Amino acid sequence: MPPPVKTVSLTHNVLAGLLLGAAMVAGLAATGCTRKEEEKMPTQQSLYSAETVQPGGKTVVVLGRGGEHPLTVKICPDAGANMFSMVYDGRELLHGPENMAEFEGGAPGTPVLYPAPNRVAGGKFSFEGRSFDWGTNDKDRFLHALVRDVPWRYKVGPAGEHGVSVECWLDFAPGTELYEKFPFEHRLSLIYSLDEQGVKVRYRVRNLGERTLPYGFALHPYFNFLGSRESAILCVPAQARMEAVDLMPTGRLEPLEGTAYDITVPTPVPELVLDDVYWGMRPGQPAWIEYREAGIRVELAASAEFTHMVVYIQPRNNFFCVENQTCSTDAHNLYARGLVKESHLLLAGAGETSEGWIHYRISSLP
């Protein structure tokens, strides 16, 4: 039997909404979040393209895929290398900026969070005897790190038979403001690639200095609702939730089964009120979103580096966020307390290159 849609008591939706959510996930053939292994992602003949435009005076790279199910994404190097639009079969999946002239990349779209995704307690942390102080920009915390609202350099690759891409990069070099805040000489690169399955985003951290570089990386997509809110179904096959006090993880991992935080089974998004960090994501078991009315599925596949997922859902918003992260919120401070597994802070040694990827695999539902 297919797994039922789990209902939770975080909001007071009427019974009709719950029944609709249950009906929309009827027929899912996998256990929990996972597809049957024999199911394959569809392939298609596609025509790829790339162009650069200047809406509102901002540089925007437009990557396109034609064919039976066209896909177009827009990336703004001038505004934090933010991928702010993702249109599949004529439907906009991302909640993007209303005014490009005023868009700085911090939100919405898909902000890039690096080198400390989400919140840093007091804006301060230490590593290998060195102290860092970024100040505060969210009450008594520093939120969403250093690169989401700065201009990036970029280079558009040629369109090929199997895809098209653009590379964006930032240098943390002596004499720059970025280096003053995070004094490790290195380059952060992002490669956005359109392919037959969707959009793949590969990050690369190249350590050019002589010290070990401690970092975390995340993408923070703001997903639209397509059709009724009840038609959006979410599944995140994590192993635990991180206990938090005032949105800051304590380091304790809590079991999910039987709790209001359990989204390891398909759950209607409107039934959730969350701003939480999930731990224990694994390759081959991606989180996914299904828009049952629009007939669209988005898988958030990722490499083994992405062990954490932040889920942000609030009933007042016309968007929701499902964020692949390589580490926990406040990872540097948790790591300093000896919580290596829980924080999953990544380390790039002197002269080393560290990398990983997120693949937004978009398909039409049967």
C-alpha cells in the first residue's frame, strides 16, 4: 500500500484541506520519501541557449532549454549570483524580486549562503585559536553570511548538445572587504548548469592560503505555491531534527517519528509551521516537492557534503523554503564545542579544492 499523507496539528486547517492533501499523494509507490528504484527520470531531446540581458540595469544570465518540457533559469551575478527565476513548462517555481533595479540578492530567489549558512550566535566564532566578529544584523545574531548581496564575476559557457552553464566566482583576497571579515585567501565558484533533468549547481572552494579553511555552503530557494496551497506536498527524508532554543541549535539531535516535525513521509505544506534544521540527509534519498494541481515534481538531490536541510514554512507567506546545507546553523560555534558530527563544518586544507553539488531535478507528474 502507498504511504498515507501525514497530518499534523500545527495549524487549524479544516478537515476538507486534510482530505485534499491525502488524496493528492494517493498512489505514491515508495516508502516514505523514496521512489521505487526502477522509476527513471524522463529524458528528452532539448535545445539549449544562453543570453545576457540588463533588466533594471542589472546583469542577468538567462539559460534556456527547449523541447517538450521547456525550462528557463535566470541568474544575476550583480546580485549575489542569485538564481531568482526557474520557469518549467511556463510555471514560475521561485518567488523572485518585484523590482530588478532594487534587487541586491539577499532575498528572495535563491540566495547563496557562505561561509556560515543561516545564523551565527552573536556574529562571533573562533577556529584554531583565531577569533572572528561579523557583528549582528538579526537581533543578537548574524544572518545568512557574507556573499548573498555582493557582485560576482561570471563567464557564460557555450551551449552544447547536452546542456549550457554559467560560472560565477568571488575572490577572498587580501585588501578586500570579504577577506577582512573572513581572512582566508581563497576563491568560491558556482557553476549553474541546465541539463535534461533540471538545474545543477556545483560549488567549488579553492584554498589559496596556508591555513585550513572552515566553511559551510547552502542555497536558500524561495519556492512558490502553484495552484492551491494544499496541493504542495513536501517530503524530507532526514534522520533527526536539531533541538533549538530561539532558533539556535543546541547540538542535540532529536528523533522525528511521532513528532510534529516529522516530514519523512509526504506532508501537505500548509499543515506545517517550521523554521528548523534537519540532520542526516543522504545521497540517493533527496527531499522533494510535488505540486499536485500543477503536475510538477521537484527533487532536491545533492552530493554527500549536504548533510543538513533547513525548512522554513510560515502560514502568512506566499512562499516556502527548503534549503540544502552542508552544515548546521551556527556550525562554527558547534564545531568549536566538539560537536563535529552535528555541525558537519567542512574543512579545506592549504592548497586544496573542496566541492559539492545540488541538483534541482524537475519533472512532470504522470
